[in-house]
Amino acid sequence: MIVALVASVWDPLTRFLERGVGLLPVLLAVLIVLVVGLILAWVIDAMMRAMLRRIGFDRVAQRPQVADTMRRAGLWQSPSALVGQVTRWLIVVFTLIGALSILSAEATDAVIGAMVNYLPRLAAALLIFVVGYAVSTFFARSVLLWAVNARLRGARWLAGGVQLLVGVFFAALALDNLGFGREIALVVLAILLGGGVLAGALAFGLAGKDLARHTLERMTHEARDEDHDTLSHL
């Protein structure tokens, strides 16, 4: 009884240890690939930044139009830093794929196939984001110019609301193109559109208050002037 109990515990433990010892070279190779790949990614990142700074690549960001576009997009880093980061993460991705290929060739083929099939959708989504940003910026500036010329208060809020609505619309299109569930994208779009409509109504109300007051005052003065002219004529 005791022998059978010991055997029932010892045999699985022995098989586990044998498999673990057999996997040690593979795991060691994966660890070496990961460490070397990560070190290489950071070294190349630093080299790319230094080389691009030396050739004056960051001067591109000093142009007013480029600086304004990067600031609006939330990119506060220099162009050389952005290129270095993109290069670093590309190397990290390929390092992970290489480490995965050591563990399983079939898994690597599946991952690469999924990435290749997803690249067109990702490219289309990025294009939609870029077009959406350009269109939203154009509409925001147009609305801001109109509101400033009309002397409306809250012109910047109104322009920001228009840019948010247009941006959310294109973001929903991009998410739908990526396959993130049309229902979720539509719900988010509906919520943000509802909030945008409410914010726009409040902005129009606050901005139109002074316009309505000036209009009523002008109409009142005109009516008084007409009455005064009529009485003077009599």
C-alpha cells in the first residue's frame, strides 16, 4: 500500500523533472534571445537619437506648423526621440517573435500570419485617424474664426466641441475598421455625441446670450429713434 502510494507520487514527479531538464536548454536560449534583443533595442534607440540629433533632424520640429501639429497631437518629444522609440519597439516585437519561434514554430507562424492579416486593417485605421484629425482641425478652426468674427463668447469652447465631435466620429470609424465591435463603437459614439450636443447647446446658449441682448438693445434703440422722429415731425 505504501509502495503504491509512493510510486503514484514519485512517477509523475520524475516525469515532470525529466521534462523540466529537457526544457532547460530551450528556456535558456529564449532567455538569452530576450536579454540580447532588449539590450540591442535600447542601444540602437540611443544610437538613433544621437545620430539624428547630430544631423539636425530635430530642426524639423522647430517649424511653426510642425510644432503646432505635434503639440495638438500630444507629442511633446523631439522627432529623434520618436524615431528612436519606434525603432526600439520594433526590435522588441521581432525579439519576442524570435523567442516564440524557439518555443514553437507553429505558434510563430500563427502569430506572423495574424499580424500580416491585420496589417491592412491597422494601416486603414491609421489613415482614418490622420484624416479625422485633419478634418476635425479644419472644422474647429473654421468654427473658431466664425465665432470670433461674430464676437461670441466661448468661441474656443465651441471650436473644441466641434473638433471633439468630428474626432469621435472618425475614431468610431477606425475602431469599427479594426473589428472592435460595431455595437461598442456605436454606443460610445452615441454617448459622446449626446454629450457634445449638450455641450454645444450650452455653448450656444452662453455665447448667444450677449448676442441676443445686443440685438434687443439695437432693436429698442431703433424703435425709440423712429418714435422720436415721428414725434418731432408732428
